[in-house]
Amino acid sequence: MNKNGPLEYDYSVSKLFIMNALFVGAIGMLVGVIIAWQMAYPGLNTFLGDGLAEYTNFSRLRPLHTDSVIYGFVLSAVWATWYYVGQRVLKVSMAESKTLMLIGKLHFWIYFVSASLIVTSLLLGWTTSKEYAEFEWPIDLAITVIWLLWGASIAGLVGFRREKSLYISIWYYIATFLAIAMLHLFNNMEIPTILATSPAGETMVGAWWHSVSMYAGTNDALVQWWFGHNAVAFVFTTPIIAMIYYFLPKESGQAIYSYKLSLLSFWGLMFVYLWAGGHHLLYSTVPDWMQTMGSVFSIVLILPSWGSAINMLLTMKGEWQQVASSPLIKFMVLGSTFYMFSTLEGPIQAIKSVNAIAHFTDWIVGHVHDGVLGWVGFIVIAAIYHMSPRIFRREIYSRSLMNTQFWIQTLGVVLYFTSMWIAGITQGMMWRAHDEFGNLAYSFIDTVTVLHPYYTIRAVGGTLYLIGFLMFIYNIYKTTSARRVEEDELQNASPMGA
Amino acid sequence: MNKIYLWGIIVTGIMLAATGYTLVETAGGKKDLSEVLSGDIVNTLAIAGAVALVIITVFVVIKYVRQMQVDTAGGELTEDSWDDIGEYHNPIPTGWAIIFLVTMVWGMWYFIAGYPVNSYSQIGEYNEDVVAHNAKFEKEYASITGDRLIEMGESVFLAECKVCHGLSADGIDGKAADLNERIGLLTVKNVVINGSNNSLLSEGSSMPGRDGLMNANKDYAPITDAEIDAVSAYVANGMTGEGGDVFAGACASCHGVDGKGMEYVAPNIVTYDMNLLANVLNHGKKGVMGTMPAFDRLSIKQKEAVSAYIISLSKGE
Amino acid sequence: MFHWLEKHPFFFALSVFVAIAFAGLVEIIPSFAQASRPLVGTTPYSTLELSGRQIYIKNSCNACHSQLIRPFKSETDRYGHYSLSGEYAYDRPFLWGSKRTGPDLMRVGNYRTTDWHENHMKDPASVVPGSIMPKYTWLYTNEADIETAYAEQLTVAQFFSVPYNTPIPMKDGSSKVIKMADSIAEANADALDEAKVIVADMKDQSIKDAVANGKIPEIVAIIAYMNSLK
Ligand code: HEM
Ligand code: HEM
Ligand SMILES: [Ca+2]
Ligand SMILES: [Ca+2]
Ligand SMILES: [Cu+2]
């Protein structure tokens, strides 16, 4: 290794994760589009024929959608950026250490194999039912290994670093690592049923992969939503903030607006986030005080969340011409805006009386998707667009394709969340309505059939988003053989073809 | 005016208009927005929240977009730089800092002093709600009768019964009883052959099966297959056609010559009556078509109303 | 202080961990202390019911159906008494759900019956026009996995002292025993006995024949589970 010359970063692990993010992202969103159409037209539950209906119906596919976009698409992108940003802001190259490289490769390949197992197992219906933690114990173990490998990579890169102090993005990656490790362990405490012995002395009874949760009923719910809420926080929020804190200033060439603001937002978020999980259990059988805690901290949470978004928007102060001309920056600016929207929407839905209407309805699904499509999706897309020219040393194939993609996907998100917003409020109010005699005004099915138009609009919105995503993949694919670029073209704004 | 404000107003306007439209369309026949919102504090708060969400986000974002458009970046850079990313020493935005502080203080206060630890429970809130609800409707509808009662019954029917009996109460191709007629052929025949034990009169009353049914006109000979067919058709057709003599011989002793039943002995099998319907709702009913659950969660008034509705369908009494 | 932490990754990580772990300690530990005790009248699941519950989970019915009745007049009117913590004492995992694309099922056993489920699960829209619930046709041909249900009973009895084969007090003062078999063969036989009671109310001849031949189609198990929800 040349000690004096400029560092040659090695992006091979990053590249693998990018490929995977594109591939699994497309599949996960395709499944999302399928289930969205199934809700509008239930006949599509058998779209591959009656014989395969068991594997193609809504309820089998829904966990496949959520898990593949969360753990396939988003986590892959998180790791792609980790193996890219980590090297650069810590000033270490993966090429400097064979061990680091081995860890990175193992990290990817074990993850890749596990992901295939997850898809298969979900299609077979091997699930524990816990949202976003559906996996049975063998996969839980694999996830633990994958996570430890990532931890080793963080420890390695941070340990070898040449940059004394840690950049903001690194704070967020570390927080992601720690929080998910803790959540994963506690939410997956389960006993494999093959450990039991029957009075007749029979052992290994029944399916080998089946397990029983360590917790029952209300306690189980409490642990699950402590996990669920924070899995959202530490997969859909902190690592995405890590990304935008690197890619926005880097792409725009602007300095971060305020160090102090980033500091306060970070520690504020760390401290407040975990308390808010109770908002998933409002009006349930968990104690009242815990529910109230969830509501109160959700309101407080607006500020540390908005802090990061404001810091990003202010970083672009005076730079409107960049926003106007670069689709890459557009993704990040609109992404921050959607982040603000969903982190205000969430707290509002966490107010007990609002949750009385919103809980169990499509308004929550709307909230989810303006976060994941408008914030997570857009930032991930921007990150991959920024990394590709640097990894492949080629310009992005087409700016106009990118612009078209941006507008198509924006329209998709808007259709998605407005339709779900209206559907949710409609349904929530219809459930509550009493007629003039004091009887329920609607039977349940009345509250289902009114939603048909909204489900259709949502499906159209989702389809548009998927089309945009496919354009993205095509653009990246063509980038690998586009015009070669020199190092100095890569300082800030990414080079793009027409 | 700047284009961006126009967009903000358009987006806000569309979201709010769509929400308002939805509310009026779906709030149980209420006529306008104020009526929808005045009844239920939960509705009011949810809508207030939704409105605040759109307005706040749109206008805060516009504020920052304006800064992108007209302001210039600046400030003192810190000495650090990572991969050429710098950081300014700029102060924390005051508005943000103040609101953060306020919410923190409010949060602490709420927990220590504001939260009604001892006086609030969601179950307590529910109980009060139920009392208020019942008081309101009992006062208004405790004594309704006639067409109003039938109207009320229809609303119960649509919410509770139509999943099994169908929108038009026709029983969905024999999956449940067709309530537009007192009784179907299949049911009668089944009851005559197998007897019936559904507490239609009261707890414990039952009808014997074919082994226990003798035709008095034929020296009390057990009822034959042909007689079963004939009498079933006779009953199912509303006591017309052949089989009248079998009925007179084997059934009238309990159900009465006209089939209208006898108190404490056998139920009316020509038309529905309040007593029979009350028993079906209280005990459920298991027959050839399937099993109907008991409906103990309906109030007495609701049961009375839905019974009145069913009687009106079959023009019973 | 923060700037110092940013230069000392270990202490940085430690501080982050303390900040995030703190909430968990405060929120979760106290509620575990008052472990969820069963309500009088709450019983563990029988073998066939538990098998049905596993089928419910396998097909992610919880993606569309909740099992949590909130204390609102509108919900208790629609679904029955609001949920109580003790009723979930034997629910591992809990199945509250987070989305009601379909109605709550916490007490569906009170107001829907075997024959209705039989029609509904095969083709929901045939009984409820406009229903968007999928047809669960394969439940009529797949066989229920009784052995795994039995394994789960053994597990909860051994590791969590769930009271099988012990009298459990009921609301009316009587008591009830939920049986857990001594061997796989006995568990299969018990489940078959339960299945016979269910199919007596069913119409589909092929299901009746299957049970008569000692097989238990998944639909029978899931109906047993639905009927147990009260
Ligand atoms: C201040 C920040 C936030 C707060 C206080 C918050 C609050 C909430 C609330 C109250 C719910 C509904 C719970 C229910 O009634 O079922 C919810 C659901 C959800 N939110 Fe957020 N939210 C926030 C930010 C976000 C962001 C940024 C995302 C994603 C990018 C997100 C993703 C989700 C998801 C996936 C769910 C669905 C959970 C489920 O499956 O039920 N949230 N959030
Ligand atoms: C192509 C675009 C997409 C479409 C059409 C789509 C559609 C859907 C549908 C139909 C559901 C089920 C809603 C229900 O049960 O009512 C859903 C749930 C969900 N999707 Fe997507 N989705 C898309 C993209 C994404 C992406 C990119 C992510 C994450 C990065 C995501 C995360 C989720 C989550 C977390 C849920 C569960 C929400 C909840 O339980 O509340 N989706 N999606
Ligand atoms: Ca697990
Ligand atoms: Ca959910
Ligand atoms: Cu949450």
C-alpha cells in the first residue's frame, strides 16, 4: 500500500450491495404493487392460477413485501453506503486490510444467502407473525451473524481511521448498529419447539423450525412494538440520515449548515426515540401511563427529527439553481421534505384521540409510505446515483431519464399518500359512526367497499413509483458502460450524460 | 406572488377539500361539516390534526425553499473537514430551539404534574361514554313503535345480519334462512324428520322427530315418507295445498289447526311473531341450513326492532 | 464533552447505547413485573385449536385482522366486550395486528358459526358481496400439522407452566380441564375427535370423508380456532 500517495478506495463490497439493493428493491416493490392491486381487485389473488394461490395471495405476499423492501432493499443500500462513506470519511481503504475485505465479503455473501432463505421461508408460510420480525429462529441466528460481521467492519474501519474525529454520518451508522442489535436480540427470544419432550419420551416433535415466543399476550405486544417502532427508527431513519449528511453536502459542494444543530438533533433523537414506541399500543391493554408516555414523547420527537431535515434544507441555502438543475439534489431536497411531513404526521397520529381514528386504518399505511417512498426511497436512489459514477468511473447515463424518473415517482408518492389519507380517515370515521337510532351506521363490509376507488388510486401511484424505479435500474445499468470520466470531474456534482 | 406560495396553497387546498368531502360523505348521513365535527370530539381532533399537518408542513417547507432561492450560505467554518465536507459554526435556528425546549418542558410537566395519573383511565372514559350514549338514545327511542321501529330494525339488520342472511334477507341461496317467508321446505322437512330443539318457545321445549309424530287420522300410525313430503310442502306453502289432512292429524294438536301455534306448546309456523324471534335471537338456531349464533350483545330494544323489521318483511304480525 | 466523545468511538458508542437502552428499562421492566395472569375462564388452546392458530399465522391472517377490541362504544357494539390483558395470557405470540382491512376477530366465535366459515373461507365474496378477502381454497385440501401443534403444547407446558391437564376455574364457578396428550399418536387421536365435532356442522362431503378417514384438513383446524375466539 502506498503510504504517501492518495488513498485508493476499494468499492467492491459496496458494489455488491448496490446490485442487491437494485435487485431486491425491484422485487420488493413489484410485490408491493401486486398486493396493492389485489386490495383493489381481489381476483388477482390467484393471478398465477388457483393451484398457486397459496403462494400468490395477499396475506402470503404482504410480509414478503415488507421484509424484502426493509431488509433487502433498504439494508442493502445502507451497507452499500457504509462500505463507501465509511472508507471516505474515516480515510481508510478496504484495500489496506485483507481482514476487513474478508469481513466485508463474508458480510455480503452470508446476507445474500440468508435473504434467499427468507424469501423461500416466507413463501412457505414459516413466520412467527411479528411484524418486521417474522423470521423463525434459524434465520434469527443467521441475522445475528450478519449483524456481528457488520459490527466487525465498523470496529475495523473506525479502529484504523486516519480522521481523528467521527463525522456525523458515522454517529448515525453506529447508532443503527447498536440499536438494531439490541432490538433484534430481545424481540426474538423464542424457544424452538423441538426442544420439548412428550411424556412418552418422544423428542424432536413436529416441524424443526417452529418456535414459541418467550413472552405472552400484552408483554409480547410490548416487546414487539418496542422493537417495531425502533426498527423503523433505526432502519428507516438513522442510516438514511447518515446518508443524506454525506451525500447532500458532497454532491452540492456546500458545507453543513450547523454543527450544533446536527449535534442536538442526534442526541435528542437518540434519547427521545425509544420512549415513543407506546404509540403503537394506544387503547390496548398495556397500562395507561405507558401509552401516555408514547404519545408525549412522540410530540417531543418532532423537533430532533425536524432538526436534521432543517439542517439539510439550510445547507442548500442560496443554492436554488442547483436544486433546479440537478435531479440528484432534487431527490434529496424533496426527500427531506417528506421526512418532515412524515415526522409531523406520525406524532399527530400518536395523539390518543387522533389514533382512535387512525389506528388500524389506511391512514397509517399512508404515513408509512410517505416516509418510505418519499424519504427512504428518494435518499437511497440519490445515494446510489452519487456513488455509481465514482465506483464505475463513468458518468451517469442520462440526466433526462433521471428527471423523468423523479417526476414520475413524485407523482406516485403523492397519489399513494393522498389516497391512503382519505381512505384511512373515511374508514376510521365510518367504523365509529352511529345512526340516528344509536346503532352502528355501517356494517364492516360497507367500510370496505367504499375504499375501492382509493385502493385503485394507490395501486396506480405504486405502479408509477415502480416504473420510476425500473428506469433508475436501467439508468444505473447503462452507466456501467457510459462515457469514462476523469477524477477531477468527480469532485462534487456528479457528471451526467444528456 | 412567488410560484412556490401558489403551489403551497394549491396542495393545501386540495388535501383539505378532499378530506372535507370524505367527512360529509361518510359520517352516517350527517349533512354538513359542522354537524360531523360537533358530535364526536375524536372526529374533531383527528381532523384538526390532519389540517394542522398539511398546513404546517407546507408552509415551513416554503420558508426554507425561499431561503434557498434568495438567501446566501455563509458563516464561519469549523476546522474539521471529512472527505472535503465542511461544517459551519452557525447557531441553532431559534424557532426550532425554542419549540424543542418548550416541548421538553411540557413533556416533563405533563408527566410530573399534568398527567392525570389517578383520575384517568381509558376504561373509565369508556364507561362514561356508554352511559352518555345510552342516555341519549334511550330517551329518544325507548318508546318508538310502528314504522319508526321497523326503520330502526332495518339498520340493525344491515349492520348485524346481512353477512349471513344477505342484503335482501333471502338467505343467500339457502346458506341461511330466507326471512321473507316464514319457513322453507327444507327446514320443515328436516324438523319433521329429525325433530327440533332450538328453544324457539323457551328453554327446553322441543319437537319430536318422525318417530314421535303420529297421524291421529290414521289411528296414530307413525308418519310415513309420503305424508312427510305432503305436510312439509303444505307448511312451506303457507298452509295451502295437499297435506292439510296430515297436518290436522299429526301437527295441529301442538301447532294449532291454523298453524299459528299454542302458547307453551308449539311455535307459530305460519308467520313470524315477536316471541319466536326473541327466542331465536337469544338462543341462536341450529338447523339444516346451518347454525345461527345467539345475539346477546344486542339490547332489548334492538332485538325488538330487528324482530319488527323481519315481521314486516314477511308481512307477519 | 460531545466533541470529546466524537474522538473516542468506544465511549461514543457506550453513550449512545445508554441513551437508547434507558427507555427500554423504564418502560418494559415494570410491566413484566406484573406478568400477565390469565383471567378466570381463560383456557389454553386445545390441540386442534392450536393447530388452527398456527394455520392462521402461517397464512398471515393477522395482516388484515386485528384481535384487539378497543374500549370505544362503536367497537364494543360491533365486536363485543373490550379486550382485557388476562385474556391473552396463553397467546404466544400475541395476534393483535396493526391493520383492520377486515374486521376484528377477537370474539368472532360469538357471532359466526362453522357453516358460515366453511362458505366464507372458500369464497368470501359469495357470502359477503364486495369482500376483498382472498379465497383460502388450499385450506380445504392441505392437511393440518397436528404434530407441530402438539410440540407447541409440550413446549409451553414445559417451559412456561401453561396449565394443561389441570382444572382451570371458570366464571360460573365450575372448572374445566384442557387435555394435552401423552404421545404423538394420542395427540392425533384427540385432534381427530375434536375435528369430528366440527365437521358434523359442515356441508362439504369431501371434508367429511377426509375426517372419517382419519385426516384433518386445515379448514377444520382453523374453524376450531375461530370458534374458540370468544
Ligand atoms: C417523529 C417521528 C414519527 C412518529 C412519532 C411516528 C408515529 C407513528 C404512529 C403513531 C404510527 C401508527 C401506529 C398505529 O396506530 O398503528 C406509526 C406507524 C408507522 N410509522 Fe411512524 N412515526 C414517525 C416517523 C416515521 C418515519 C420517518 C417512518 C418511515 C420512514 C415511519 C414509519 C412507520 C411505519 C412503517 C409504521 C407502521 C407500523 C405498523 O406496522 O403498524 N414513521 N408511526
Ligand atoms: C412500489 C411501491 C410500493 C407499493 C405499491 C407498496 C404497497 C404496499 C401495500 C399494498 C401494503 C399493504 C398495506 C395494507 O396492508 O393495507 C404495503 C405495506 C408496507 N410497505 Fe409498501 N409498497 C411500496 C413500496 C414500499 C417501500 C419502498 C417500502 C420500504 C422501503 C415499503 C414498506 C412497507 C411497509 C413497512 C409496509 C407495512 C405497513 C404497515 O403495516 O402499516 N413499501 N405496501
Ligand atoms: Ca424470530
Ligand atoms: Ca402494520
Ligand atoms: Cu412508531
